[in-house]
Amino acid sequence: MPSGVTEFFTLYGTNLSGARKGGRPATLTEVTRGIAQKFKVKIEAPMNHKKGTTFYLKSESQKELDKAKKVLVAVCSPVTTLVFQAPALAISAIIGSKGGIARVVF
């Protein structure tokens, strides 16, 4: 009976612009190979559609599989920055003294 852990998931809006190799953007194949070698997992991404990319991960250890999935999601997810305007009087209440406390703004 084969042992190991298998998991699959789909990422929508995959963006590899943050992944670089030799000064140029890395390909999905390069990213998956690097993660597979680092965490000793097998990664397949056979379905790369406009709707999303499905990744199949297989490992002997659940811990290694979880680490690989975490890195894969981080590398393939787009970076989002939110900038908003706040009155000068409210900035100190939002950020806190010397930036020590950041409050959630709704």
C-alpha cells in the first residue's frame, strides 16, 4: 500500500511577477521545481486555465506538504497594496505612538 499525503488546490489570478531568477521573472515550472526540491514534495500543475491553476502536491510528510503549499501560495499570489487618505489628526490614532500599534480600519 503506497504511503504519503496528497493534496490539490486551485489558485486564481496566479501572478509570478514577484518571483525572480537571474534578474528575470521566473516561470511556473522553475518555481515549482525549486519548491519541490526544497521541501521534498512532488508538484504537478497540469491545468493552467484562465480561471485558475490547479496544483497537485504529494509528499511523505504532512508537515513538508504544508510548508510547500504555504510557499507556493505566497509566491504565486499577487501582491496587493491598499493606499487610503486619512486626516492628519486621525493618523496618530490609526498607527499609534511611533507606529507600535496598528489598528484595523473599517
